[in-house]
Amino acid sequence: MTNTALIVIDAQESFRRTSYWSETDLSSYIDRQQALIDGCVAHGVTVVRIFHVEEQGAFSLASGHVRTLDELSIAPAVTFHKHCHSALAGTALASWLIAQGIGRLIVSGIRTEQCCETTSRHASDSGFEVDFVSEATLTFAMTHPRSGRTYTPQDIRERTELVLEGRFARIATVGEALEALPRPLVA
């Protein structure tokens, strides 16, 4: 075991029921997210799954959509349900991580600039070291309400990397995040 946990945020079927869902970057995201999950498991890293839950709609437990994206295979050590953007706000995640001796987080999941970024900032401010693996995050195009400019998912990822790097997180590829881990134990 290491002092590191992989946090997989909101990689859930609920998003397929939103008006902004897009399959454009999905296959790349699935490939990178699965590689990160598999690599972390091989290194003995604790995997934590986070689901966003709301009272009604596709994010409600009653909807049946609060479950891992069908394309992903994950066997988390623990799952937390959140109602805020940060996985650390209003959940027992922080105390659970501390009780497990975890001081470093690898952040991945959906949406890059919302729950993944917010969790990274909160984790950093709470004293955790954070690796933000933007290639293992997914987001969707957004249109600025004042200027009318549409920001692509790549624009949003680059902006998120810019504001997190060196302040709240180390930006890492899947390979870089895994290389920073201790070598897996050989049986």
C-alpha cells in the first residue's frame, strides 16, 4: 500500500442524460481513465469512487443512473456520495483518507473544470498533495453567456491546468502519475 489514493469523481451514467453530454472525447477519456485505474491498482494505490447525487433527475439514486459509466471497470475500496462540487465538502472523504494514512491524491473523472478542479483546490487547501491528471478527466463544450464564445473541452482543460499548476496541483499525464508511485510489489 502507498500513502496515495486515486479519486475517480463522477464517472457516472447520469451524465448521459444531460443536455450537454457529448461522445466526442469519450473514447479517449475512457482509455486514459481505465489506464489510470488499472495502473493504480497494480501499484497498490487505494481507489476511491465519488458519485454526485441530487434529490431528483438523472443524478438521483432513484433514477438508477448513479452508477459507474458502462465502459469503465472499477472496484473501489470505498464509494462516497457528494452533493457539492468538491468531493471533500459535506462527505466523510477527508477523515477517511486521513484515517487511511493517505496524504497524496490523484484526481480524475468528470467534469474537468467543475468537480475535479474544485476537489483539487479543496484538497490542496486541506494539506493533501495533488496530482491532477487532466487527460483522465472529461468535460464538455461551454458557451460564455456574455461574449457568446464557445470554449472547447480542450480550451477548458488547458485553462484548468493553467490555474491549478504549481498552486493547487501538479499536472500529470497518466504515465507521469504512475511513474511517481513506488514500484509495485512483486508476489
